[in-house]
Amino acid sequence: MHGAGGGVRIGVVGTPGAWSTERLVNAFRAAGAPARVVDLAACSLRLPDAGVYHRGVPLEGLDAVVVKKIGDTADGWAVRERLNLLRRLEDSGVPVLSTPDRLEVAVDRYRMTLELARGGLPVPETVITEDLVEAEAAVERFGVAVLKPLFTSKGRGMCRLEPAGDLGPTLARHQVEAGGPLYLQRFVKHPGRDLGIAVLDGRCLGAYWRVAAPDRWMTTVHSGGRYEPAAPPREAIEMAVEAANRFGLIFTGVDLIEGPSGDWQVLEVSAFGGFRGLLEACGVDAASLLAETVLRRVEPTGGAVLQAAAREMR
């Protein structure tokens, strides 16, 4: 598709220097579309002026913006502030994919799990509460629980809890540190791996296993895990695509886990999706495929097609 970009100008919202951000920028450039990184941490509003400023300069002349990362999302305030920047950019006439309203549902683990449950998709038993008594009772009932922060990815900040004498103080400390409700999920006794399925524009791109390191319960690469190619059953692929379609994201990764009886459950739908697992395990370059998908939408009318598609995703 080299040269097909036709001068369409793309902003990639992400982290300067980060592998996935730079890979997506390079994919657009290879397709002939001038692309630049937009770091939301370096953006500002100057109300009542319209638009968004990036490093003090108006962010103008973009035909579309693709969101790869919004920065460190451990603090909920950062998520809200940066999504509002994207909304203001969208209001100024720049199509944003995925749309801020859809990203907002997926980036918050609370809302993401609730959306899956509303759609009738199977999820591990989950308790979300501010009540420490209820939280402690949930851990007792689960036997083994995983405490998950609301705004992190790749397993960061997760911890495994079992009924013990110090459970109450541990939960209380986490509640103070998190500044919000406790999210507790029943630990699924998995076969040492979970399944990642990449979905682009409603279709499956490929699947890979995340295999846990010896004596580790988390499967993420950050905790010592590794990627391996996967050929999951059709039911798992269909479940992942259905889960992805609940959120209306242009590109996402859906994490599934297989229980002891062989049943599949949805752990997470990623707001942004990852490139590395698909590339390392399957040799599939999701960044280039995402760039091609965006450019097919934006090229015909200089943005009108992409704006219409973005509105449909809201």
C-alpha cells in the first residue's frame, strides 16, 4: 500500500519513543501518510478557544487521529482529563478513532466488566464494592481472589489474595491507595496460560497464548510470561469478536481464559489493543493493518468517511 496515503495527515496519540506508538507512526508513513505523535501529557486547552494545543502550538491540519496510548492511566483523573482533550479535538472537527466515548467504557475496568456482563458474555465472578466487609466476604467466598486496579493494564498493580488474618487491613490499605472501590475477581484455575485475540474493525486478526513463567500465576510478559501462537476453537474466536463488538473499538485485544472444565470466560477487552503478542507469536503486523484500515476510511473524501464511521462508534 505504499504511497496510498495521498498526503492524508494523521496524528497518533501515544507516548513518544514507545515501541507501539512509533511502530504505528512508521506504518502510516510507510503507507504514504504523513504522521506525527501527539502526546496528551503535552496538550492543553485554552478555553473558550476551540481546539487543542500541543506543546503550545494549535493542533491543526490533521485529517484523523488514531489513539494508541493515552499515557499512564493508573490515576483515574488522568484518564478523564485526557479523554476530554480527545473530545475537544473531536468537537473541532478532527475524527478520533477509537472515539473518546467508546474508549472511556473500555479503559475503566469497572465499566468494561459491567458492559461485558450486560451483553451476556461470561466473565469470572466479580465483586466491586467500597464496603470492606463485603470485600472480605468475597475473598472468603472465592477462596482465591485477584484484586485489580481500575485503570491499569498488563497486570500492573494486581495482587492475589487468600483468606488470612491480615486480609482486612490489606483491603483497607488498598482502598486508601486506590481512592475508589475495590475490584475483586474470582481466580480462575487456568492451565498456565490465557488467550489473546486481536480484533480489527470487527474481524479476528489472529490469536496467541500468554504462557506463564514457572511458579507464576500471572501470564503477562511483564511477569515473566511469553507469547506462543494459538489456534483456539471457533467458540473462543466468536466470543472474542462478540465482546469486541460490544465496545465499538476500531482495534482491540480480547483476553480470554479457559477454566478447569474447558469453558471460556472473558477477562478483559483492551481500550487500545497491543501489537507485540500478535507480531511475535504469529508474525502478523497489526500496526500496518490498522493503518491501512484507517486510511481506507479517510482517503475518499478527506475525512468525511472517517467522521461518519467515528460517529457510528459512539
